[in-house]
Amino acid sequence: MERGFSQEQIDAEKIAKDFKWNARERPATYNPVQLSDTDSIPVSCVDWWNTRSPLICCLFPCAGCLAGTSNFDATDPSVWENQLKDTNPKIPESMRGVWWLKDNVAHENLVTIFSDATLVGTFNEEGTDGYGTWARSLKSNWSRDRTCFGYVLGISGNLGGREVTGLMNLKDGMLTLNSGLGPGAQIIYKINDNEWWKVHYLGNPVSFSSLVDD
């Protein structure tokens, strides 16, 4: 408690510090796999990612009701006004605002990914130091394309209070994103105050212990 942090914050710091941050290296250049010629949309013959899918667009009104979503003009600057006005004061300044998910394979486009998150740890006000954990709801503050893919994401986000969670290492500008592949399969790197890279790895950092006594 000497540093002015609660026991919960100190415990979250320990969890994050125990993660093997040095087991990964940030890519030297931005070169996402979805820009390669080998990447393709699963079950593309159904055309489930298009806003005018001839096979599925007739179901969009029902899907919208199930997802609890509404349509809006993404070019309208007032759309995010309420979220920006009610910015969480506990979030570092550099992590606030609306973020564009450039080159995302899934159909989320814009999100206040950090502003409405719950951050627990020892980070400073500038967001340049400290460790901890973070979590945010999948339900709100995401824009998704008006497609079958987008509605599926909306419906999924409404199920059972689902959250995105991970660890923070703001000292080195790194976050983990927990997924079914494990806590180290996705890492988000801070490039500057206006850009982050999310990188997917094929495995998780592990440690090996000797089975033979010296």
C-alpha cells in the first residue's frame, strides 16, 4: 500500500508482470496476413460478408432485432459524441477516443476500445508506465458492417455479458488479448499515441523446467 495503490491493483500488477513479455518480438513492419493473396473469407461462396448478399440480405431485419443494433451513417462525426463526452476518467489520455480497426478481417470498424474498459493495475495517468489487467464489454461501442458477418458479431456480443480481457504492460506499450488459443496468442503493440498493432501468433510463450537435478 506504500505506493498509493490498492491491494487489487497490486495483485493485478503481479499477474501482468508474471507474463513472459520478452518471449515475443514486435514485427518490424506492418504486413498483416489479410493483405496477402493467400487470405480468403471462409465459406465465401455464401457471400455472408457483403452488405448486399443476395442469399442473406433478406434476413438482415431479423438479425438486427436479435443483435439489438441500429443503423447509422459512419461518416457522421456526431455518432460517437456521447461516448467521447462520457470518457472514463480512469483511462489514460493516450488510450481515449475512437479507434479505426484498419484491415480487420471481421466486420468491426470503429470502436471506443479503451474508453469504456475497466483497467486495474499500477499504470500512471499518461499510460506510459505500469502493469495490470483490462476488460471491456463486447456488447456496446462497436460499429459493425451491415452484413451477415456483422450481425453475427453483434448477436454474439449480446450473449451472457461477454467481455474482451487481457493483460497490460504500459511500460513497454504492450497488451495481451485473451482468446481460445491462450493468453499469449494475440498481443497488441503500441506504435505511437495514434496507432496500435494487433498481432496473432501460432502459439503461446511457455517455460521449460529441468527434469534432471544438477
